[in-house]
Amino acid sequence: MTEEERKRRKREGLQLLEKISMPEQEPEVRARNFKEVPHGYTAEMAVEEAWRCIQCKNSPCVQGCPVEIDIPAFIRAIQEENFQESVDVIKRTNALPAVCGRVCPQEEQCEKLCVRGKKGMPVAIGRLERFAADWEAEQGEAKVPETAPPNGHKVAVIGCGPGGMTCAGDLALLGYEVHVYEAFHASGGVLRYGIPEFRLPKDIVDRETHYLEQLGVHFHYNMVIGNVWTLEEMREEEGFEAFYIGTGAGLPWFMKIEGENLNGVYSANEFLTRANLMRAYDPDNYDTPTWVGENTAVVGGGNVAMDSARTALRLGAENVYIVYRRSWEQMPARDEEMEHAREEGVDFRLLQNPIAILGDEKGWVKGVKCIKMELGEPDASGRRRPVPIEGSEFVLDIDCFIVAIGNGPNPLLPDATPELKVNKWGNITADEIGRTSIPGVFAGGDIVTGAATVIEAMGAGKIAARGIHDYLDGDMSETDWPAFE
Amino acid sequence: MFEIVSTEELGPRIKRFEIKAPLVARKIKPGQFIMLRIDDNGERIPLTMVDHDAEAGTVTIIFEEVGKTTIQLGKLKTGDELLDFIGPLGAYHDMTGGEHGRVIGVGGGIGNAPLLPKVSEFHEQGLEVTGIIGARSKEILILEDEIKAACDTLHICTDDGSHGHHGFVSDVLKQLLDESTDYDFVLAIGPPIMMKVCRDLVKPYGVPCYVSLNTIMVDGTGMCGSCRVSVGDEVKFACVDGPEMRGEEIDFEEMMARQRRYVDEEQCALERYLKEVGE
Ligand SMILES: Cc1cc2nc3c(=O)[nH]c(=O)nc-3n(C[C@H](O)[C@H](O)[C@H](O)COP(=O)(O)OP(=O)(O)OC[C@H]3O[C@@H](n4cnc5c(N)ncnc54)[C@H](O)[C@@H]3O)c2cc1C
Ligand SMILES: Cc1cc2nc3c(=O)[nH]c(=O)nc-3n(C[C@H](O)[C@H](O)[C@H](O)COP(=O)(O)OP(=O)(O)OC[C@H]3O[C@@H](n4cnc5c(N)ncnc54)[C@H](O)[C@@H]3O)c2cc1C
Ligand code: SF4
Ligand code: SF4
Ligand code: FES
């Protein structure tokens, strides 16, 4: 690229106040299929978008990224059309760019702090990251970096979600013998069983898993740790010296309202697991059944609710409602998912809250009684608290109800490990580098923080990998281990 | 992959398989279950452990061919392999609490399979075990000899009178309790309706009654809530809080309604499968 060209590009980039839009399937079409919604940038679009970045010296965007990707550097490489270099920069700190580019809540993280967002839209950092990762995938097998020579230490990673996978990859690079144990028959955690194909194609998860296999990570599926082995047995009989627990937030919360056990009422976990992991959306080829009503209501306002609603549409529901007790601005879901849901025809019923589910004589859902809400004083989280409006009850006719109000920590492993301290909600207690109350046992991700994000779980996996390295091969000794009350 | 090391037909549409699964075999206890998936297109189904051999590394299951997955399973032969075999799942309950006493074990239909390891355990622990087992008719009554070996007294019932007492297991249970209520507990395993009848019957005698719930499951690890049941004011997950539970407060009507959630879809899967295999 000539200097002249660079100048022109820079000028043009500065003038563009909006992100280059990403081509996607038309709403009417995609609302009935499970293929990925956005097609991703072409190389041309990516370069054009990349030139919107002004390469800030202090790069505020980086502070917004939990794994501190060198954002200006990777975007710079795209400007110069050095796509491989761009991937290399990203991969220095983020092992799963194809995933993060798609599912990170960018508007709350990197893009929130981008200076271009002060006037107009921020640089589409997520889309560019996705582009770089997808470009690499198109080139064939990913480059497998040289790992350090085996150091003789054996580490177990429990739970194969994004946190566990990140931790496993980092440790393998450092020369550890790493074994990942997963309760399900497949890798990925929520990336596999929760987030639907149309948002995160499963071949991306397969590709990342394959990459880790090439790094020498051993995967063991169908292993419910706690039941099949206790940590103590793994230490004594299998010779594991350190552990990373990344078992996630897999305990569905219900609303505890009348009628919640009627037929046609699902937890989002059940609904999505049937559809995603067990592929119930393809009944001609897979045996696991699922069911969706003509009129389906989803309660909740997060990504889980959006995923459930959009899956229900794709499974054939005529009308899909999202019932949420606050307003649009307060929904915790990613902006893009909310927009996509709305375009696809999901009917948002805001400032309403279900108070009872009504059933017919055969035990199936036939309606949901809701109450209207208004926003009152801000609560502890700073969001205005929704308060019910007395006497505003009404009934919404539905035949399927999906509860997507959140998940707690799955107690199975903590229950089987009494020395492992948990807080009053059941989350494993861990310090800032992931150390738990048992020496040699680290934990991170949703099981520690409560339901959070993919990138935060990956950040925790990364920090714990460093901690484990320090513990087994560095300065940290058993006596340094913190005491937990 | 998990190899099937032996197969045996116990009755029409009822089979016993021994599966090589050393890690499961080492740990699994009476009352716990496994989930299996035959192949990548299959669903995960729960089956109770009937026997296990830690040394040989095998787990025995017994199943009735009732739908797509169990019929497909029944076609497999010694030497074939299962794709997934997950366990142990469910809670282990030591019902005796180390006390030596008298108990009644009731089994109905395929429920006699999960009953066997329980009564065997009670017997080994030195309890006095009275067994009541039943089935629709003699030819589908399974495990009579094995259960007999674990019981001090065994009563047999068939709905059609082709063997033992002509009538239901609950008739015999009532008789026994009328004679004496000096039992530490009753354990009843079988179809939900049978467990409900037994539970209702036992209640007025003031004897604790345990049951084993066979709700519809997806993961079996407490992650989805498909298996939830109302127990008094609480909601419990059969896969982690159970499957064995105290029966007094279980809402069986709700549970039975929930079992019918997928009848149409299951029927479709079965028809599609039978067409595929030309039956
Ligand atoms: C439907 C849905 C949509 C979401 N969308 C987004 C999004 O768009 N963007 C975003 O950033 N975040 C999103 N999230 C949140 C995000 O997925 C999680 O924060 C993240 O996956 C947590 O990662 P983790 O590694 O802690 O655990 P998980 O991904 O939860 O994985 C834990 C794994 O551990 C396994 N496990 C549990 N117990 C055991 C045991 N005893 N033995 C062995 N294995 C065990 C589980 O089977 C599971 O595979 C979403 C979550 C859901 C449910
Ligand atoms: C903890 C547990 C332990 C079990 N142990 C045994 C066992 O040891 N031996 C055995 O034969 N069966 C057992 N079952 C039942 C077994 O899981 C089902 O028979 C099996 O899932 C049916 O699958 P299918 O595809 O062949 O039939 P489907 O087509 O799924 O169902 C056929 C018929 O069976 C009914 N059904 C479906 N799922 C269940 C279920 N979970 N429980 C009861 N009925 C069901 C349906 O309503 C339908 O009428 C157990 C179930 C649970 C939850
Ligand atoms: S990983 Fe997430 S937060 Fe970090 S740069 Fe990428 S999209 Fe932004
Ligand atoms: S803040 Fe925005 S414009 Fe500045 S370097 Fe980061 S991405 Fe580029
Ligand atoms: S089967 Fe999913 S929670 Fe019990």
C-alpha cells in the first residue's frame, strides 16, 4: 500500500461515523433456519472498517477487554491486509477469537471505551476479531505452536467450558500433561449446549477442540467428577498435582410461581440443551424430542432469554413473547441479540412480570397471568427497581413457557468435596488468582463468579493457568496458600 | 466406547446386558443409575444399575423395550459397543442407617430390576427382608430367583393369576401391614401408579415409604430440571436428589402427567425407526 493510499484510507475512515454493516440473512428467512445469522465481513469490508480505528496512543479499548488483546495492533495489521499477523496478535492473549468475536458483549467491554464511539459508533472490534479468526480458518488447519518440552507435571481440568479450555491450552503450551474431564459427551460447555448454532456454529467449537488436541491436551468425556472420582482419588490414584475447576453455572433457577411444573414449561437450560447438544431441532435424524407451542412466552431479559426465544421461533412457534419486568434499556442481553430477536419478530412485552402459569385439565400450559410493572427507585445494582402496578393483572394466552431468569452454580462437585469452601449461594470461594480452600485446587469462571461471560471465564482460566504454573514449577509453595475463613 | 460383554433375554422384550465400564463399576452403588447413548444420533436414556463387578469392570442393566431407544438397544449383541455410558448418577441413600431391622421391598414389572440390588444390600447388612414382587403375568416376571435369594420371605403376585397370588402387590402389602407394622420402612419400585398406590396405602400405618422415581431426564446431573417433581412445598430434581426419595409428599399426579410430555414425539421417533429397519 502506498503512503498516498494510506492517507486516503485514513481520511475516509475518519469520515465514517457508522460501523460498516455486516451482511446477514434476512430476518424472515433466518427466523426459520438454524444457520448462522451474520455472514461476517469480507476482506474488503474488514479493511474498510479497520481504517476507522485511529490507533490511539493510550488505546482505551484495551482496558475494556478482559484478556487485554492488543486491539490497535491487530486492527493495524488488518489495515495493512496482513491478516495472518492480525490473528497472531490476537492469539497471543485470546485462544478463542472466533468465539469472542461473535459472543462478547462488546458494547459493555472493548467497544464501550473506543474513542470513535464518542461521536458516532465505536470501531467494530468484535466483528474485526471474528473476521481475522474466520480468515485463518479458511486457510486450512491452524498453525500449531511449539509447546515447551514435557515438564513431568500432571494437571486435571474439570469442566470443558471456555474457561477450562483456555486453562488447558495455556498449560499444554507450558509443557504440562493436561487432562480435561467433562460430564457431557462433548466439549465447549455453554458454547455447545447453551448458545445456539445460529449464533455460534458448532464447527467453531470443534475446531478449537481439535486445536487443543493437537497441543496434546487429553479429553475425557462422560466423566461426572465428584461421582466417578473425587479430587482426592484423582490426586492419589491418578497422580494429579493440581486442578482447575471450571464447572460453570449449571443449575436452572425457577420463578417459584404456581404452575411451573405444568407440561410445556421448560427451564431455558432444558430447552436449549435439547435443541443444541442433543440436536432436537432435526427430528428426522436425532431422537431427542422437544416441543414448542404455537404461542411461546420466555421470561427473562438476558442472552439466555434471547437464545430461547429465537430457538422457539426456529422450531416453529407462531408467536414468541419475551416477558421482562424492566424496560428495553435495562435488558442485560447483548444489543445485537436483542436487535436480531426484534427483527425476527419476537414480541417484547416489557414492564410485565409473570405471577402464575395456568394449566388445562390435562396438565398442559394454557396461559400465563402477568402483572404490569413500573420503574421505581434505583436498587443496589443502580438499576431502577421494577414495582408491580396493583390491579393490573392480565392473562396472556400461551401453550409453552420458558424460564430464562438465570442459573446458579451446580452443587454436584462441591457437594462431593466437603473441604472445598463455597459462599452462601454455592459459588466456590477463590482468590484473585483462582486459589480455592484446597491447596493445589484452582477454580474460575461461572462456578466462582456466578453466571457471567465467555471472555471472563477465559480470563479466569488464563490467570489460573499462570497460578498453577507458579505452584508446580515456580515460586509459590504450599505454605503460601491462603487460608479461607 | 463401552463394550457389551454379555446379553440375555429375561422375558419377552426384557433384556439383561453387562457393559464394560470400569470407572462406573468401581463406584456405583445400589439405587444409582447410569445414562447411555447408543450412537451420535441417539438420545440419552437413564437405566438403573442392577449389578456391578468392580473387579471385572462391568455394570449390569436390565431394560424393557418400550420405545425407539430401548428397542434399538435390544437389537445389539455381545461385542457391540455403546457410544456413551455415564455414571454413577443419582444419590446413594443408606436407608438402614446401620440399624438392623425389618423391611419390605416391593417391586412391580421392570421395577424388580432396580429392586434387586437394594434388597441384596439390605440382606447383606443383616436386615430381615420381606419381598413382594409382581408382574402382569408369569412370563414377564423377572428375577424371581435372584430376589428370593435376598429375601427372608418372598411373595409373588401376577395380575392374571398365572403365578403366585392373583392380584396386585399392594394387596399383599396391605395384608402384611395389617398383620404387623413393625417394619423400619417400605421400599416400592415400579410404575408410578404402583408406587403411588403403595405410598398411599402405607401412609396410615406410619411406616416410612421410599420410592424410586423414573422421571424424564436429559442430562442426569441437575443441570436442566426436566426431572423435577413436587415434594410437599419443594421442587426436587430426581436425578440428583433422587431417584430414591421418601414418598410421603411426592405429587405423583403431576409426575405422571409430566411423563406424558413427549408421547407424540416418541411415537414418531419409533415409527421412523421401525421403517428404517424394515419392521
Ligand atoms: C444460553 C446462554 C447464552 C449465553 N450467551 C452469552 C454471550 O452471548 N456472550 C457471553 O459472553 N456469554 C454468554 N453466556 C454466558 C457464558 O456462556 C458463560 O459465562 C461461560 O460459558 C462460562 O464458562 P465456564 O468455563 O465457566 O463454564 P461453562 O461454559 O458453563 O462450562 C462448564 C462445563 O463443565 C461441565 N461440568 C459441570 N459439572 C461437572 C462435573 N462435576 N464434572 C465434569 N464436568 C462438569 C459442564 O457440563 C460444562 O460443560 C451465555 C450463557 C447461556 C447459558
Ligand atoms: C432414574 C431412572 C432409572 C430407570 N431405570 C430403568 C431400568 O432399570 N430399566 C428400564 O427398563 N427402564 C428404566 N427407566 C426408564 C427408561 O429410562 C425408559 O424406559 C426409556 O428412557 C425409554 O426410552 P425409549 O426411547 O425406548 O422409549 P420412549 O419412546 O422414550 O418412551 C416410550 C414409553 O415410555 C415412557 N417413558 C419415556 N421416558 C420414560 C422414563 N424416563 N421413565 C418411564 N417411562 C418413560 C413414555 O411415556 C412412553 O410411553 C428408568 C428411568 C429413570 C429416570
Ligand atoms: S475478546 Fe471480547 S472484549 Fe476482548 S477485544 Fe475481543 S470482543 Fe472485545
Ligand atoms: S479506542 Fe477505538 S479507535 Fe482507539 S485504538 Fe481502540 S479501537 Fe482504535
Ligand atoms: S435430568 Fe436434568 S436436572 Fe435432572
